[in-house]
Amino acid sequence: MQVSKTKRPSLVGAALAMVTALTASTNASANDKSIALILDASGRMRAKLASGERRIDAAKAAVTKLISGLPSTTRLALRAYGHQSVTAKKNCKDTQLLTPFKAVGDNRSEVIAKAGALNARGYTPITLVLELAANDLKAEQAAKSRVVVLVSDGKETCSGDPCAVVKALAAADASLTVHTIGFAVDVAARYQLQCIARVGRGTYWEANSTDKLVKQLTTAVKTTQITLPKEMKVKSTKPGTLALKNPSASRHEVISVKTGKTVGHLSTVTSSVALPPGFYNVRFGSTLWRSIEVEPGKRTTIETAILRLPAASYRGHEILDWETKEVVGKLSSSRGSMNVMPSSYVVKFGTLEIPVTLKAGEIKDVDAGSISFKGLPINSRSIIDAKTGKEVTTVSATGSSATLPPGNYVLVLGDKKVPFAIKSQSAAK
């Protein structure tokens, strides 16, 4: 606009012009961005935060606060995963577009209602969800910026590598940005979510409460993509190094995500291996630490935890993933310790399941004691939990000992019941 030389605009007029311009800029910015919000509703989201609130309830409250405060012109879609099938079904296609892309002014109440109705139930198919969300965004071609915001409290529990997939998606769509928010995550999940954000030109944030999640979500929907420096865009074939801190005698396969083939092993013999730049998985027991990116000329170090059961019986005790209940490994009198990814697990003592959470570098002993009985008959006899009255395990003349966590129990010998207690081994030290 050209200003007359003989008449200057008033300060009030100038201020109004500035407000109008700012409002137009804000609306244009909102119109220029389409946001695909992905909410984790997998079984792990039933766990409680330090406040005592369930993760899924905190997440739903956070989404309500976020959506309530968004500009009406912001285009947003809501997708969830893990909410339709129970964990036991191992449904790796459990995801649903709950609300398609619309201006928030048109779907605000619908998004809040659909988020509020979610139940945390099943698996965590992150790779599939990110592919589908990117596909949902393709129809939003008018938007200069297409953003995925993924909220997750866990790592991929299905096949595929989300980090490698996002890298390919970002390469194919220069307007795509993928932000991730780790909600009360463990180390392995954090590593994966950080990798997804890094290769998706986005940012990783962390939250462990409703208020922090609202803050991070609000920041995420406002944050534009990161422009990588030119030197980072240059493709390099210089090898990188993958190392395992504090390795054990066990050998852990290093698997190329690209080929699916084993390219090396990590153990006390070889605690590091040189690899071409790319993504790799490392096997620990029956589980994979996924999305480990090896960069040209750089050293990537992962650190496990060690789980020990000094009183392990010859029968063995299964170690299960806390979320999926998949068997990770087994501890017994012949193998009393094992390296595991820093995460949450369940240790089985007959029908009893004891939860255990391990941090990177932590060595944790599972508290349990062993008891033996003399003069048992050949036929098995039940040991029941004194508190619940449920059978825990059995003993007999050929298997007269049992390893159990601290507690009160009863040995059932026909009509006779013999009470006994297993004391805490940690308290006895």
C-alpha cells in the first residue's frame, strides 16, 4: 500500500492494520498445515502414571485440552491404534481413522468424543500406522505442510521397522514432517521414537503427565519441519560402528533391516561391529531392539539391562514382555541371568506373574526363595496362594522343590493343609 506524502495514517489505524495482518497470517498458517494426530491405545496404555492416573485416561484428557484450544481453521484428522483387539489376538492391523481431515471448527466435538471413547487393549503396529497416516495426508495436497504427530508409550510390537519406513516416506514427500511424543516410555521405545522424528524432519518430545502431554502436543502442532544442513544431505557410504555396552557371554544377532540377513554378532568377544550406514535390529532372546540407525563414520552404542534370578529352579521361569506377553527368554538353575532390553517384563512362577521394570545398565535380582519338601507321594500335590486360594504350582516325589516370590502359601496333602512362607531374600541380606 502506498502512503500519501501529505497525510500520515493515525497510530490507531496502523495498529488495526497490524492486527488484521497478524490475524490473516495466523489463519493462513493454520490453513497451510494439515495435521494427522495418532494416538496410542495399545495394552501398555492401561499402565498407571506416578500420579495414579491411567496413561490412556491422561492421553484422552490431553487430546481434549489440545483440540479445545486449536484455531477453528486448523485441518486435523485423528487416528488410533491398539483399541479394537485385545492383546491376546496379536492384531497387527489394529488401527482406525476415527475422524477424517476437516477444519477443527467442523470436527472439534467429534474428535474429542472419539478420543474419549478409546479403550487401551492391543498391539502397537507403529510401522503400519505411520504408513497409513502418510497416505491419509496425500489428499491434503493444498497444504504446504503435512504433519504427523505420533503419541506412543511403547515400541513397535509387530513386524517392520518404523524408522526405516519414515525415512522413505520423508524422502518421497518434501512437505511431510513426523513429530513423536514418548509418553512414559522406556529406553528402547525412546530410541525408536527419537529415530522416527529425526529421519522424519521432526522433533521428539517426552511427557509423563497430562499437563506435560498437553504442552508437548501444543508445541508439536505448531512446530514446522527441521531443514537439514547441506552437509547432512550428502550421501556417504563410510562405515559406522554399532557397539553394545557391558556385553555378556551371550551372542546377539545384528540384523540388517534392508536385507533381513544377519550381518554380525555382539558379545564379550566382539562388543562392536563396523557396518554400512543404515538401520539394524539386534536380537535379545526372542525379541528385537529395532530401529537402530548406524550413521556414516559415527559410533552408535546401545546398553542393555541384566535380569537375574539367583534362586531359579531347574524347571525354569519364563520372562514375558509386559505388553504382549510374548516369551522373551527363560531363567533356570542352569542359566540364572540374561541380557534384556531396558523395558518392562513379567517373571513367571507357576501361575504367578511378577512385574519387573529395568533401566539401561541396571542389574536387577528378582526376589524369590526356594523350598523343598521331604516324603512327598509320587502323585503331584498343589501349592496354593494363601491370599487368593488359587493354585500356583505343584510338587511331587520327583519334583519336590519350588521357587516362589515372597508370600504365604499352603501345601495341599489330601485333607491336610500345610502352611508355609517364603521370606524376602533382599530383606534377609
